Amino acid sequence: KQEVTQIPAALSVPEGENLVLNCSFTDSAIYNLQWFRQDPGKGLTSLLLIQSSQREQTSGRLNASLDKSSGRSTLYIAASQPGDSATYLCAVRPGRGSTLGRLYFGRGTQLTVWP
Amino acid sequence: NAGVTQTPKFQVLKTGQSMTLQCAQDMNHNSMYWYRQDPGMGLRLIYYSASEGTTDKGEVPNGYNVSRLNKREFSLRLESAAPSQTSVYFCASRASVTLHFGNGTRLTVT
């Protein structure tokens, strides 16, 4: 069974810092990996999706990398802002078996960016 | 611009009561999912539906039933609620690669 771990569980930084969130997974046979953002009391919003054949994806100040062989992904946030405060979740879609698109989620990193 | 809509937003039940959580999406997606989110546990899949008329168990299906009424709607039913089912429930739908989530139903069972 795929297990997804996110480190750190919580992170508090001053505005302007560049930061890295880590995600690791136990089975490297993945179809894709996705990073989500969750605001308090809200659902999840997809930030970036990396297919298994890709090494990274970028969207604005966000950059996600994937090293499938080592079972790791990182989400890099440049020049953090208070509006980035949220919980960030990593999820993998297995590459084998009849999983019908289900995702395995990490427990998330709760990020606070203070002014 | 609705996306995935869940009702109700909040619910309190007594042990043994039943209720149905409703989910509807307006994006013409085939696949729909029910997840629960618990502190320290992350999101876990309860049931999913690859298309209208089909449903399959996920990781934690015990105590739940689902209905894929049509392409738009996927409901989750608790027949006899238990305190262990206190959680936040999320419905999601998928077209190709990206999941779209509703805002969740926060359920408390006393």
C-alpha cells in the first residue's frame, strides 16, 4: 500500500522567505503526484500536478519537483507572503492496479507566513 | 461557476441516527469520490464511482453506503452514525487528471 509522508508538519516563517515543503512516498510506481492547498474550512485546491515522466512543474512563485526513483517531491515557494498561509497536501496516484484515479494523501504541512 | 457542491455544511447527529450527505458537480465529470479527513490522518477514501451506475469501496467503507444517482450526483449515507464517524467529509470529481473538491461537510456524532 502506498504511504505518503510530509515533512515538516508545521512551518512558521516571516514574509519574504523562500521555503521548501517535502513529500515522500513508498512506492515509486506512480502515475502522477499532485500538490494541493487547503484553507481553513475549505476544500482542496490543486496547485501543481507532475506526471510520472516529468521532473518539475512551475506556476508563478511555486515550483514542484519530482524524483520518482527516490520517492520524493518538493514544493518550493519563493518570496512567501501572508496569503500563502494554508495547509499544503501532497497526493500520489498509483501507477499500477485498477485504482480508478484514487489518490493517496499525506497529512499535510501547515504553513504560517507572518508579516 | 459552482464546481462541486456539498450539503449540508455542518451537521450534528446522535449515535444511531442516520443521514445522507449530498454532493453534486456541474462539470460533466465521470468519476466521483468521497473522502474523510481526520486530524493527524490525512484524507482517506471511503467510496468512489467511476461512472454513473458503478460504485466501489475505498480504504474505509465500513459504516457507509453510497448512491450514484446520475452523472451529477453522488450521495453518502450513514445508516447508524457512530462517534468514530465524526469527521470532515469531502466529495470530489475528476475529468482527466485533476481532482476538484467541494468545501466539505463537518459532521459531529455525539
